Amino acid sequence: MTTRTGKLATEAVDLATIQVARCLGVIADIITAFRTGITALGKIGRGLHKSMGDMVEIAANGTARIVRPLNQYKAEFVGFNPGTLYSNPVPIRIVRKVGRPRILDGNSRKGWEHIQKRHMQPDGEADLFAPGTTREQLQDAADEIVQNGTRQTPPTNKVQTFTKRMTINGMRANYKVVVDTATDEVVTMYPMLGGS
């Protein structure tokens, strides 16, 4: 009987050791996730601090006012499935929040003028879009691509690139949109013909 009692006691100690090891593993995962989150927040803070001079204007009376909206960030869950019970922390990442992209008039380097001169006929160097494609069609498509397309750039970059296969003015292709998240301005937009 004592041998059996000793064996049961050993198994109970082994079981308790396994439970403690699991708890320590979970705690280690939590600490690692926390450390990663703090590091990401530190990067965001440095980026915001660096660009504050561009966003704040000091008035003659010494008061400061924000001249441009601050970049906003959001947390995205990576691989999260609603209704699933997770034993480990769900991985998250901090990303720049992109609002509704706007195709502004722009210049030769960004916006509508750039898109017309570089990617459309008759004014442009190329005829990438279907003939007769309008600014309104591209505006609607840019919104769709940013909201439902695939992000191609690291999520904390100021300039974000999105792609999506869709049809614009009868032309089906993979389209790319590049957005400046500080202002939500579309830098450029074009169909990726030939795998570019």
C-alpha cells in the first residue's frame, strides 16, 4: 500500500510541476507580448515626436495650434478568429489608421495631376487605365482598395501601399494605390499590368 501511495504522490507532484510549467510559459508569453507592444509604442512615439514640428504652429501670442491632424494608429489582431478560445495571447500589431483616401488635384508628383500625366491618355505618358476612366471612378476604386485590399507595406510606414484585383471602367486588373496616411492623400494609383 505504501508503494502505491508513494507512486500516487509522485504522480501528483509531476502533475503539479507540469501545471506550474504551463503557467510560467503563459506568463513568459504575456511578458514577451507586452515587451513587443511597448517597443512598438515607443517607435510610434518617436515618429510622432519627430513630426510634431511639422504639425504644430506657434502663434505670435505663444499659443500652439495643430495645423494638420496627427497620425492615428490602431491595433490589428493577427490571425484572430471570433468565437475561438485562445490559450495563448492573440498576437496584435500597431498599424497606421488610414481614413478614406482622397484624390486631390495634386501636382506632377502626386494626386490627380500625376495620375493623369503618368498613367492616362491622351495627356499621359501611358494608357494604363481603360479609355474614358474618370476621376470619380478612380476615387471610388481607391476607397475600395484601401478598405478591402491587401496592405503591401509595413503597417507603421507613413506611406502605405494597397493592392486589389477588381474592375474599373470595364477593365479587370490588379490595381495599386499609394496613400500618404498623414493626410489620406492618394499619391498615385495604377493597374499593375505585366506584374509590376
